[in-house]
Amino acid sequence: MVTVTDTPPPPIQRDEDALSTALDEAIPPRIYDRNLLIATWNVRAFGGLTRKWVSDADDTPKRDLQSIRVIGEILRRFDVVALQEVRGNLEALRETLAFLGSDWGLILTDVTRGAPGNDERLGFLFDQRKVQISGLAAELVVPREELDDIGPDALQRQFARTPYAVSFRCGDESFVLVTLHVLYGDSATERTGELRAIAAWLDRWARDSDAWDHNFIALGDFNIDRMGDERYDAFTSTGLHVPADLHRVPRTLFSDPDNPNKQKFYDQIAWFTEADSRPALSLAHERSGYFDFRDAALPRRDLSDFQLSWRISDHYPLWSEFSL
């Protein structure tokens, strides 16, 4: 049985060399005691796998071993990555871990049951040589008695996919990453309450003197259509700050920041800054960005963006660099 750690055919190896060059140009290098690179990536339907280097037109799923090596090569450019759309079937994720090697750790939720959960998990991949789990892993649940304080439409039901918070340590710095995948729903309005609830929940946690840590970074797929719309305002209503260099970058293969109908700022990275007597993030932000993998991922395949999305993803990874 062929595996992702077997030596790939020469054409695939040449593609990987070109991908590595593209990554070098787009993403800062990881420097052990100098910086911290945190990313979020919704990897489309990250579940099953066709165990061929190149899947055929009639294969299901379309994701193959070369695709896994591309995904792994992108992931290893970061110190810790929040993952969304990991499915109940863990075959593709297990192969990705095999490609990354034993230095990489994983912490993952169980599958969210029920139709809205879409057989999905949330998780974090991290390089244990640089980042370690520091003690906390929690799912975020809003108590019923707090709903009225958040707002009348804060949460009509519990989170479809429960937000997941994990604390990490990197050198002398500690921080909590909170990731989620907001329910898309039948209309954009349906997402507003969930976004307002998560913003209020994080604000209360940040103000709690007994909290595990006050260095919070919220990241994931928030299904926000555009900056300044009702969903974005709900997400930032308690002071969450999105870095300016992420304001205009595309989030998906099918979004266009310059077209109001195709902006789709689904994915976000945000944290609290100095304001309102709330502890602010102590990590010093350097820069943020995204990685457009369309030309570099599977260049010999002549795939449309739609076809590429089922092999790699329909979302780009977003990242932020912090100095240590």
C-alpha cells in the first residue's frame, strides 16, 4: 500500500520544490527563539483519502497522496495551526501527521453530532519542538442565564459546532487559541447571534481575574461576508481587533475583496487590544497574511479552482506572526 511518506515520483518531487519556493516568498521563516507563527485553515471536507499519488476522474474522494503532501508542506510553515472541517473519517489527517513527523502534535475535538455539525471536528496541529500544550482544553458553552445579557438574538440554539479553546506555551509566552466554525445557515442573518455570543463570551473570559490566561486569539471560519456588515460588527462588538493587513486579503478561492458581492471574509484572526480595562494581548504582532496556493499546489494537473478545492481546499490559510 502506497503511503504519503513513500518517495514520490520525480514530477511530484519537482512540484514540491516549486511549492517550497512559493512558500518561502509568501510566509516568514520560523525562527526558534524570535517569532511565533499562528495560522488558521479551513481544509475542505478533510476526511477521506484516495491512496494514489494522483487520483483519477472517477475516484472518490478526489484528495490523493500528492494533495496530502501539499497540505502538509503548507502546514509545516507555521508553529501552530487551527483546523476547521476535519471530518469523522481521520484518514487524511493521519496521513498528514505521518508526513509532518513525530515532532508534531495534535489535539482534536470529537465529531459534532447532528445535521448542523456536518460530521466535523475542530483541532490544532503544532510543532512540539517550539509550542507545547500548557494545560487547558475547553469547549465554550454559553449558560442560559447569560443569554439575555448578550442580546435578544445572541443565540437561538447552542453553537452548532462548539468553539474549542486550548492553551499553549512558547518559550516564556503563554496564550489561548479559540477556534470555531460558525454555522452558515440558510441566511446570513442566522449567523449574527452566534457571532455576538462568541464575542461576548470572550470578553467575559478576558475580564475574569481567575481565568487560565488572558492572552486570547480567536481564529477560524466565522462566515463573515464583508467588513462592516452586521456579522463583522457582531464579531468585533466587544473589542476584538482584526489586524489591518488582513482587512483586504481574500479568504477563499472564489472571493474577491474588490467585489462587494464576492468579498466573503469568512476566516479571521483577532484579539483584544488596550481598551475598556480589559487585559490586552501581550504578544507583539509583526505582520499577517494569507497563502494563495492555486498556482503552486498541483501545477501539472490543469485543475479548475473548483477541482483544486476538493484536493487542497476552497479556503486559503491565514496567518499572523508575533515576535517573542
